[in-house]
Amino acid sequence: MQLIRGVHNLAHCADFSKGCVLTIGNFDGVHLGHQQILKRLLEKANALRLPSVVMIFEPQPREFFAKKQDKLTAPARLMRLRDKIHALQEIGVDYLLCVRFNAQFAQLQPEQFIQHLLVDKLNVKYLSVGDDFQFGYKRSGTFDSLQQAGKQFGFDVENSHSHCLEQQRISSSLIRDALHNDDLQLSEKMLGKPYAICGRVAHGNKLGRTIGFPTANLMLNRLVTAIQGVYAVKVKTSAGIFNGIANVGNRPTINGTKPLLEVHLFDFDNSIYGQAIEVRFLKKVRSEIKFASFDELKLQIEKDVQAVRLFFQEV
């Protein structure tokens, strides 16, 4: 898969003279619903012998407008951009077009979006989007306007029908709700795998080591996280997969201010600083709370570790 960063790089990175098949969206989490859309896209690309293209936006539109208005909170991301890129590459997409969503792009009229980007730049022959898809200035472009443009410019527009689980439409929002409600089983069913956070292990303040629970730390650069609290986890490292316990939050007992993922791996004493790891969340133990003292926190961690070890013995 080739990553194209920005519309201005399209001419230098790809040849769409014969056309392409395209889908547009955030693809946050690359859940089972997304996977069905992408499967259909690749089938269409193969049938038409054209390259497959996924268009995403960075930042995501709701993040852009939340920051601009300075009063709304954008939804938590289910995955980081680099993890999304990896997931789309694994599926077999030919091109990932990452469009910079800024004030200028937000001002584009629907007609400009269609003419300049879909037709002139991408030469789209087949487009797959949801029937609730909106685009352009003030989201004034609709699925119907795309269908009309398709007739005018000669490309097919197909409704990427929703994938349902137990009569509920799978969506990133529904997965966030499941995580917020501590329903990790439901989120796993919709994602097709346990919810996970990936990243490189960074140096922390090493307080855990002083009480017998050294942790691998992943910096969470976004202030809004999909989950918060203490969890039973499985951790994928270069040395294998290990059981462990993790805390996601701001660490209020030590007056922490930045969100952090701390994970203690059971029966593991290797140094993994700088290594990429994947932390898979299996069960929530408790919410993050502020303790009166560090000693109280230590006692609670000991109880949490016992509870998580028991969980792994029983599963």
C-alpha cells in the first residue's frame, strides 16, 4: 500500500489515468463494518482492474471543528493514525490518501469537492460511501448529490450498506459507547478482536519499580481516551505475549496531568524500552481514583494484581 499525504502529492505518487475505485471515511478502529466495505471495494477493484483508494482525513473533521470552536469535545479515537495505516495495509488496499482537513478544505463547496478531487485528481470510476454520507461546506453535499454527479461525470456510486451485529449497526460510535460502559465483550465482537492500544515504550518516573511493580509506559498524546481505569490485559512484545495489568489515566494520586498507559507484565523482567508493544484489554477491574497516599495506592495495586491473576487462572 502506498500512503499519499495530501491532495497536492497525488500527481507525484499515483497514476489514475485509467481511474480508480474509492471509498471515503474515518475508518476509526477498522471494525468489522469497515472490513466489509473494504472487502467489497477490493472485489470491485479486481473486477474493474483498477487501483483501490481509501480517503481519510487528518485531523478527523469533528476534531477540527471541536478545536476551532474551543468548546466541544471530539470523540476519542479508537486507534492512532499509524495503526490505522497498518490495518488498511494488512487488508490489501492499494492507496491510502490522507487529506489534510483544515479551514480551507472545510470551505470547499460540494461541487468543488466532486469536480476537483473526485473527478480531476482521482478520476474515480466507482465510489462507495454510506447513504448518510455528508461532505463539503457545512456538510451540504449528500449521497443523492453524489449519485447525480456520478451520472454527470460517469462514475458509479454505491451505498456501503452497514454491517449489523444482533440487529445493531456496527459503528465506531457504538464501539466507543461499549468501551465507555465497560462492555469489552461487545466492543471485541464489533472490532473482530480485543480493543488494543499500540505504541513504543517510553521512560517514565519509575515509581512502580519502587513498590515492586515496574511498568512499561505508553504516552497517550490525545487528551480524550476511549477507556480509563485498571484492566486485565495481554501484551504483545517481540519476546511473545504476556499477561499483565494496566492503568489508563492521568494518575491523580501523584498529581499527574497527562494521559498515560502503564502496564505491568506478569513474570517478565526484560527491558523493553523503545520497543513497540500492543496492549489488548480484556476486562476492567476498577475505575481510576485518587488515593489519600502513595501507600494506599500500593495496597490497592496489590489487590488489583491478585484479582487479575485470578482472572487469568479462570479463563
